[in-house]
Amino acid sequence: MEQILSRYGYTTASTEHKQREKQLLICASHENEAVLRNDDSVKGELERLQLAIERLKGKALDGMSFPDLISLENQLNESLHSVKDQKTQILLNQIEKSRLQEKRALEENQILRKQVELLGRGSGPKVLNERPQVSSPEADPESSSSEEDENDNEEHHSETSLQLGLSSTGYCTKRKKPKIELVCDNSGSQVASD
């Protein structure tokens, strides 16, 4: 096995491998020294930032001079103003978004109303077309001449129809028109009979 590894340059005790290990150890020690040197400055910076945070929270104000307190107050006022501006901007964005949603909903509602109206209009003529046709005067010899005059005059024809119950497309065309006669009784009311 060692012969195969040595043939391809993979020996366990190669000098290159040892040199790499030494270089890594040297780099690590230099980095540690740099970290230790920077550690003091980092610690000082960390303490300073922690003190600044405490002062911004209103704590650890001991030892601050009057001008420092005024400066801190101004800084806090500016921060508060910035926070309020950001809050106002977010609220305005939410209001605008809500207005857009309302506008879309109203537009969709209007479109749906138009569709309902069109469907209502579309079913209206179907009901008119599907109702039984009034018999012509020639087909009904019992009709009076006044009825003939009304049927001849197309201007007096009404497009109004009343449909009771469930509508089905074949139901209205197959149904026979009942013949209704008005019967008067002695009480003065009129009663319809078939």
C-alpha cells in the first residue's frame, strides 16, 4: 500500500505535509497574538458602547456633565422623531394599501353587479320567449272584436311577465294555458274557475 501511495506522492511522512502543518501552526499563533493585541482595544470599545447604550436607556448617567446631558437629550429627541416618522410612514403605507384593496373590491363588486344585471336581462327575454304564445284571433273564434283590436295594435303590447315557482326551460313551453272564466256570485266578488 505504501508503494502505491509513494508512487503517486502520498507518503505519510512527507516533508511537504510537515511544512504545511508548521505553517498552519505559525499562522494560528500569529492570529492569536493579533487577537490578543486587539483584544484590549476590543474590550475598551465594547465597554464604551455598553456605557453609551445604558445612557441611551436613561441609566448610568452619573458623571455626565450638563452639556453631555443636553447632547444626549437632543440625540434622544432626534431618535424619537425618527421613530415617529418611520411609524407614520408605515401607517400611511398601510392606509394606501387598504385604499387600493378597497378600490379593487369596489371595482370587482361593480363588475359582479354588471354580470348579475346581464344575467338578469339575459334570463328575462328567455322567460318572455318561453311563455306560451297568446292564440291568434283566427284560432279562437270565441274572442271578441275588441280583443282583436288590442292584438292587432303592437304598441300596446307589454313586455312584462310574471313567473311563479321554479323555472325550467322546457316547463313553460309544454304547459297548456288554462282557460279562466270569471264567475260573479251574489256577494259582488269575482271568482275564477277552470
